[in-house]
Amino acid sequence: MKLKKKILSILSAAALALSLAGCTLPGTQTADTDFYNAELDYEEAELSTNGVVNYAWSIKPAVQAENMIVFDGSQIDPDSPYYNDMYERIAIICQNGQYGFMDYKGNLLAQPKFKYYLLDPCGQVVLYNVTDEKHNVREYCTMDKDGHITTDYTPTTGTRVKYYYDVDNKKTYISRESDDWKVQVFDGKNSVVAEKADVSEEYGRIEVIESDSAIKQYGLVADNKVLLDFEYTGFYAPRYKSTEITAVALEKDGKWAYFNEKGDELIKFNCEAVYSSYNGELTDAIDSGHPYLFSEDIVAVSINYSFGYYNHEGKCLVRSSEFSQARPVHHGKAWVCSDGLWGVIRFGDEEAEPEEIITITSTATTTTTWATWATTTTSDDNDSSESEWSDTQPAWTDEPSTTDPYIPDDDSQPVWSDTEPVWTDPPVETDPPVIPDPPEIIE
């Protein structure tokens, strides 16, 4: 094990020397792939709670980035005729304050050269630059539903909604952006997060009477019945999916908790908002910090400014102190950050996916490369396995860190459990450390 760490240190030093000498580093799509050693990055399994492995590495931490942005899908309309599932298959990589695309193998699909990003309500992930601020002219980079990078993008129409509840007449109301925020009686039976309000129904018109309080109060209601009283100051809820599928997050005293559609608490009030859960201008507001919601019955949570995962029953799947950053799960995989480097973990067995032709388009040239969406499954022992990489290499910064990719300190075998995983209680909350302001994402 010490020998492996020594090898990695030598590799990092060599990379730094190449950078200072002006040579091209991996990640710039050259033919030289010797530096990126898949054998070192694909070691099997990390022990999780109580010696039971609840996840394994698909890519050991090796990608250097300021941020990896992944969307939980709660703000996407699955019934849109323009539905695009690429938000599940790619991540936005941020390097030097610029954004690009990377897949779950570590293939760089679009160079980080865009200043802004957004998530379209249909699921399309879009990068862009403003080329003419006065006339709002933009240069786009996005991925179509067939998996091709393109510069063509037409925004689709979303349907933002607000719910209100009048405690006097015990009625729920809905207001839709598509109807110019006209207030109407809500006759749905599903659970929704509503704002406490005085609503006037006079002369055939329904109007919300603005509260004198600067702090809005939210609660959970269903079929005109209050499930959770109006004692919460913030919320994050699915826009199109039902609460039963993904739950809701409510804020009180600066902390967040998760509740199911019946109002049962799933995760206690010890979670923080996640800056990278910002979805972009079409589906979110940059000043409305919030945590992630569930995707594939798993949620990435931040507790005491470190990350782990919980399942839909509110059980701790991966302890919250496991990663410095963690992102939503898609197709059983998730981007996480450990020791300053990003990698991909998986829950369950590796699933092979079909190859896609990815067309990488820039303002200068257009090239086509084959990209296999899934990596080769690692073995269940400590034997290293080979992986099939496309010609596009993982992204590195201009000056690679000398921090080695994570390797366990001992030579113990991973412990796999054929039974139900052993869950742990949420960690005891401590005073949060001082966190520097996050980098600017959207102006």
C-alpha cells in the first residue's frame, strides 16, 4: 500500500513538472494517455457504516475540479414532449470558474469554457456565454436527447406554481405562472407545501392578501387538511413529481429536514442547504438556497458541512462525514469529492449501458468520438480490472495537486453484506466550521 502511495506521489510530481515546462497535460485530448493510470483509480470498495459496504468506487477520486454540478430532477417535467434525460447521464464540471460537460466515466464531453449554466424544465442541461449583453445574445452548448453535443437550444415552457392555504376558510389555492399567477381553488388531493395566507373570495375574484410579516410561513397540506403546521420559513418541493416519490424539504431555524407525503419526519433538522443544488435561472432562484431532494430513493445530504447519503425510509446509508461533497444519484452512480479530488461511487452492481456517439462541437471545429457510458465492473476482490476509455480523457487543472488519490490505509478486504445493510444513527451535530463564500456561478 505504501508503494502505491509513493507511485502516485511520483506521478503527481511529474504532472507538475510537465505543467511548468509548458507541456500538454491529460485532459486536453492528446494521444498520450500513460499519465492517467486506470489501475490505480479503480480500486475496489470503500468500507462504510459498521463494516458493511453500501457503495463501491466506479472511479476512484482522480478528477480535479472546483465543482461538479448534478441535478436531482425534482424540477423537471417528465411528461414534456421535449423531455431530455441527459441530466441523468452527464455532470457539469467547473474548472477555473468555467463550465463544461463530463460523463460518469470521467470523459470530458465539452471543454469548460462557458460562464453560465441552466436546467431547462424539460431536463435539458445548457451551458452558455452572453456574447451581446445589450441584446441578450447567447452562445449555447447543450446535449440533445440522442446524446449529441450541439449549439442549438430553444427554451421550453415551464409551469412554476405557488400554493396558498387560508386557515379561516380551510381552503387550498393554486397560482400558476402560465396563468399570469391568477389565484384559483386547488382541488387536488396530493400533498403540497403551501404558504399561510389570507385569501379573499369576493365579487367572483380570488385574491391573496399580502401578510404584514416579512417572513413567510409554510406548511404541508393535503385535501384541505393541514398535515404540518405553518412553522417553517423555507421549503424545497418537487414541481411535477408527487411528494410520495421524492419527499419535501422544510427549513426551520436555519436547518433543513425531510418529510414524506403524510408529514412524517424522515431526516431530522440537522441538514444544510447545498450551494451546488442551484438549478439555473429557468427552474430556480440563486438566492433560494436549498438541499437536494431524493433521486432513485436516495438523497445526498450535508450535515456539519460534510456529506453522506440517506434512503427514502430516512435510514443512514453512507455516514455524513464520508465525503467533502456529494451529488444526487442517477443510474445507481453519484459524483463525490474526497481529499480534494472527484470520483464516482455506485450503489449496487455496475450496469452496462449501450455506447453512444458523442459529437463535440466548438466554434472552431466539430469532432466525433465514441464514448461508452458505463465503466467496466470492478471485481469483488482486490484484483485490479481494466477499463475501456474513450479518446477523451478526464479533466485536470493546469497545475495538478500533489494530493494523492485516496487509498485505504490498510490492506483489509472489503466486507460485502448479502443481508439488509446495517444503518447508523445520524451523527451528533457540532458547531459548523467557518466556510468561505462559494464561487460565483450565475450573475
